[in-house]
Amino acid sequence: MAEVPEVETLVRDLREAMVGRTIRETEVLQPAAVRFPTVNEFTTLLIDRIILQAHRRAKYILLSLSGNYLLAVHLALWGTIVLVPTEQNRLLETLIVWHLDQDEDLRLVDKLGYARAAIGPTEVLDEQLDLKSLGPEALDPNFDVDVLARQLRRRRGVLKSVLLNQRVLAGLGNRDTDESLWLGGIDPRRSAASLTPDELTRLHAAIVKVLAEGIALRGTQRDLFGHKGQAIHRRYIFEKSGQPCPRCGTRIAYLRIGGRNTFYCPNCQR
Ligand SMILES: [Zn+2]
């Protein structure tokens, strides 16, 4: 599942391996994978662009290109990007192929077909994707308990849904939210504004730990070079309904909150 640890792992790989490389040509195999502009404009705008930098905002992979253009990729639930020799056979679920210099491809693959890419002048893309309205990044060194308290203070909604809202806090997907709430010992059904200072401190520490561990283990998916991340073996409660809570032994419960699968311990999350 592509959440922030998976996206961050890919961005670090892209930064290491792709800066200075040139995109020669682009092939769009699934037209729906181009969010904007048109498929023709997308491929034309990418011809001979040099990749200058790779960064991340929430779950967007952002590649700065020569000519002040930005290429944005969103992996949705299961998408990923791989770097492979051009001659390597394409997987059926390949959506877009960027042919690079040195006979290598970057390929956007997604078995569900929901991953999307877009290109535009940097300021235009910022606006079209509404990047400025995203909340503070949970991975930012400036994200401290005061920032979390401020972001949750006036939110009336259910805690889990509020934490998933990227305009409140950029960085938590469904899995990492459940893992953080379990680690912090907080019930996902609470009202966001109801957390005590002690609970905010625990939740903040839990979010930082869950994301840091996910990144240290290089996520749960394959990285840019095809190596599988190890974070899949480091899950506390997500998708473990009926299994014993690692902290108290109570069976992990399942419910839906805001249409999202939610896993929690009915005993030690209060
Ligand atoms: Zn428990």
C-alpha cells in the first residue's frame, strides 16, 4: 500500500538516481493515467526534459524538470515507479513509460490502474493540485506537539477522519493512522478536539515513530530498483482483526469510519 513511507522511499531513490537524467520520450499506455493536460500535451511537454530534483508533498511525488516544469505523480493505493532497462518486458499493469537516456525507463505501474501523473509550469501545477492548501508535513522537523494541537484544536470531526485529512496534516494514510492511534493508545472514534495535552503528546510521538519506522524499513512495496521494503513485517494492528492486541491481548476490532477500514484495540485505546 502506497502511503507516505512508500512514497518517501521512492522520492529518496529518485533523488539519488535520477537527478541529472533526461527524459527522452514518454509513452502513455493508459490515457486515464494522465490527469492533465491532454495526453498529447503531456508527452510533448516532456520531450528532452532534464530531471533537476525530486521531492514529496503529502503523497505527491514531484519531479522538478528543466524549463521550470513540474511532473507530479500520485500513486493512489497500490501504484509504484520502477527503473528498468528499456529492453525489459513491460508488466501488464504499466500505465506510463518515460524513456530515459542510457537505455533505461522509468515506469509507472499500478495493478488497480488508479495512479495518476500530471505536468505543468511549476506555479500552475501548484495551483491545479492545490498544494498550498495542504497541512503541515508530519515528517517535517518542525512538526511538534504544538503543531498537532493547533491543527486538531477546532476540528469537530471524528479523530481518525481528521487525521486523514491532508489539509489538517499531510502525511498519514489509512494504515499509518490506525497504527499511530494504536501506538498512542487513543480511540479512533474520539472527537479530534477532545484530546488532552497528555494524549496529544502520545499521539505526536506515535505518528513520528510509525512514519520513521516505515521509512527506515523502506516501506511495504518495491523501491525504485525493485527491492521489497520490510515494513510489511512491522505492523501492530492494521488488517489484523481478531488477532490479539500486541499490548494487552484483547482481540483487535474492525469498523468503518468515514468509509475507511479501521482497526483498533477496544481495550487499550481510550
Ligand atoms: Zn490492547
